[in-house]
Amino acid sequence: MRFTELADDILRRAEHLAETATERVSSNTIRLGVTGLSRAGKTVFITSLVSNLLNTGRMPQLISAAEGRILAAYLEPRPAVSVPRFRYEDHLATLTGDHPDWPEGTRRISELRLSLKVQPRGLLSGLSAPRTVHIDIIDYPGEWLLDLSLLSTSYAEWSSDVIAGLSRTQPGREFERILNGLLPDDPCPTEDRLSEIATAFQHHLQALQAAGIADCGPGRLLLPGDLEGSPMLSFAPLPEVANAPRSSLYREFERRYEGYKKKVVQPFFRNHFSRIDRQIVLIDVLGALGQGPAALDDLRQTMGKVLTAFRPGRAGRLARLIGISRVEKILFAVTKADHLHHSQHPALTSLGEALLEDARSRARFAGAGTASLSIAALRTTVEDTVNDASGQPVPVVKGRLTSGGKQVAFHAGDLPVNPQVLLSEASRRADSWVGYTFTNAQFAPAPLTRTANGGPPHIRLDKACEFLLGDRL
Ligand SMILES: Nc1nc2c(ncn2[C@@H]2O[C@H](COP(=O)(O)OP(=O)(O)OP(=O)(O)O)[C@@H](O)[C@H]2O)c(=O)[nH]1
Ligand SMILES: [Mg+2]
């Protein structure tokens, strides 16, 4: 490193430290955690939220906006020194351009700071000067979230969990055959051989993901980001062996697994999830419902594992380590509610609540305000009623499908009022629902969705925002 670069680097670090220190003491920064598995809707949520806060015409339920107290809103050019900026403008252009489409799956972490100039509320509000409130949001690949549960899982525990599920996919069975040919307490083979084993394991993970199975981590083995090719990702599960020698294959993979937790997972959560003030947990319940009982049960279990970090006890130490315990408000949001007529939204919200109930009751949410909502960050449909074959009226949504671009009327299925009916069927992991039919569809964002004074159309984004941020605006 040349001297000027070194000086620059030192300066940047000092700036970063100063920034962090001032942020801690000033209360005008809100760090909003957007948590959700892959495809849950994080990138679309962030894009629509920011657009609707920059332009609040479609946010009547956000009180500060309705009262006209948000005087200005702007994006900071570069919020953090070490993290790339969230490509808000590109994502918005994709969603609302002439040929609107969805953004691609996220492959790297990025961050955005939205600043709002707000007139304080209350009797003397006219006398006090406007305040500036910064909202920091990060976006990351949902796959990485799966790693949260690894932090409290040993190599032996993780291995036995994964090995139990290998028979589920063809690549899994292939990996099983490789495993059967290995002697974990034999001396560690060459790096080439290690990476061959690890690659076979990665193929199994990719097959799980392609089959819509939610729990297919470790996340960086699926989406390495800037760790592509790193030996830190070159490991795989092995059957436990007692007293394996230090130089054995088993110990080598165990060391790499522990190294992965320490050098990759912990810093990610510590740097980006710590100091989070408000949290939204996004969950695609309808997607899982359409895939069948086992998928819904997978989603329940995976979210349970993800929310482990909020639990007291052993995992609570982990929560403190990564700073999660100070979250003040958590919103559980079922996403893509525009796939369902509003008459069914209460049932959808109840299903989302019931799905997370276990995890929530064990977690340390006692000190935090929590709420549940069904939302659509980007509304792609309009509602209608059509008659079925027997002349009965059916509430539907109408939109344009992403594949083929056809305009269709869509009914996802009838949700029961009592969500336990579905959850108990899910826990039996049957192939299909008994007495219910649920269908998935993928709608494209509708063209011309931007108005002069509002962001993209949505469902209850304003309510979500009021819950998460309203008291600070
Ligand atoms: N109809 C509808 N579909 C949505 C909405 N939000 C997300 N989707 C769909 O869900 C897909 C995934 O959304 P993303 O925002 O990219 O999901 P993500 O959580 O960022 O996913 P990763 O980047 O893979 O972690 C989109 O491509 C859309 O098909 C919504 O509000 N309405
Ligand atoms: Mg994304």
C-alpha cells in the first residue's frame, strides 16, 4: 500500500469511527432491519418503501405524511464507507419503467440512507425547528440469513442435521455416495479432493433451493458474494467420529466450519444486524402454501431457526453478541398480499401469525412492540368478482402474468378462518392439501404505476411504516 493510500485508509477508518460514535449518541438515526428468506420480497420492499417516503402521496396511514410534517426527503449519496450503496434508482427503474419487471435476486450486500426533514408534532411544533431523521437500511441475499442459526450450532450437530436430509434430492443422494466412500478420521486429503467433496455438497444445496426448500444453507456456499473461490467455503458435513485425530478430514472440515462461523457469519451479523432499532420480518406465506404442506412446514421450521437468535439462554448470548437484543419494534409482515382478495387478508395475517407463533413465543420479544400485517410492497393486481361454473360469485384479483404476459383473473384458494387446520396438515407433511386447493401465480408489476406525487402502489406499506417509524417522525 502506498503512503497516500495508507493515509486515506486511516482517514476513512477514523471517519467511520467518528460517524459510528455520533450515531450512537444522537437519536436521529434509525437502523431498519429488513429480514426475510430468499425471495421473500426484501429488495422490492426497500425500493417501494424508499420511493413512497420520498414521495408520500400514497401513504395516508403514515401520520407524519398525512399531517404534512415531512418537509423534505432525500437520499444520501454514499451512506457507508465499506458497503456499496443500494441501487435504488436502478431497482425503481426496473419496477416502474416502460416494461416493468422484478429486480434480480440479490447477490451482494448494499446499504442506503434516507434522510427526512420532519416538523415536530404537538402544541409548540410551529415554534421548534424541523429535525432531520436518517433511516439506514441494508439489503442482502436472503440465503445469508440461514447462517444465523449456525452460530449456535456445532459442526457435529449441523452435520447430523444435514445428513438426515440428504436422501431428499438426487444431488443429495450423490453426495451421500461420496460420503459413504470417505473415512472421516483418515488423514486430510489434498485441497483438490477437499474442494471436490465441497462442490458435490454445494450441488445438493442448489438442488434443494431449486426445489423451493427454504432451509438450504450455509448461505455463502449458495451465494458466495465476494468470497467466491475462498477455501473458507470449502467444507461439507461428515458423520460424527469420536476422538478424530487433529490431522484428520473430520477435524479439517470442523475447523473450516468454525472458521466460517467466526470469520464470515459473525462479522456479517455483527456489522449489519447489530444496532438495529426496528425490524421487519418478511415472509412469503402464499408462496409456501401453493407449494404444499411440506413447504409450509419447512417455512415454519426455517423461520423458527432464523428467529433463534432472539431467544434467551444459549442463543441469547449470541443475540447480545450481535446486538439484536435492543430491537424496539418488530413487524411480522406476510408479503405479496396482492395475490389475494382483501376479504381474505385477515385470514392470511392469522396464518402468518400462527406460523411464527412457536418462534415468537420462545423469542425475547418481551421488551419489543410487535405487530402482524399482510402487505404488498408493490401492488400488481386489481380486485374483481367473477362467477364460477355454478354461478357462485368468487372474489378474485386480476393482473398480468410474468410468463407470457397474459392478463388473468386469479383466485389463490380459500383460506380457512382457523389457521391451525393448515398448520396441523403441514406438520404431517402430506404431498397435497386435503380439502383445500392453493395455487401460485407470478404477476408482473403493472405499467404506469407511478403518479406525480406518490411512489408505486402498495397494500398497507403506509401502515407498516407507521408502526415501524411513526413514533420517530
Ligand atoms: N405480487 C407481488 N410480488 C412480489 C412483491 N414483492 C416481491 N414479489 C415477488 O417476489 C420476488 C422476490 O422479491 P425480492 O424483493 O427480489 O426478494 P428478496 O427477498 O430481495 O430476495 P433475495 O434477493 O433473493 O434474497 C419478486 O421477483 C416478485 O416476483 C409484491 O409486493 N407483490
Ligand atoms: Mg433481494
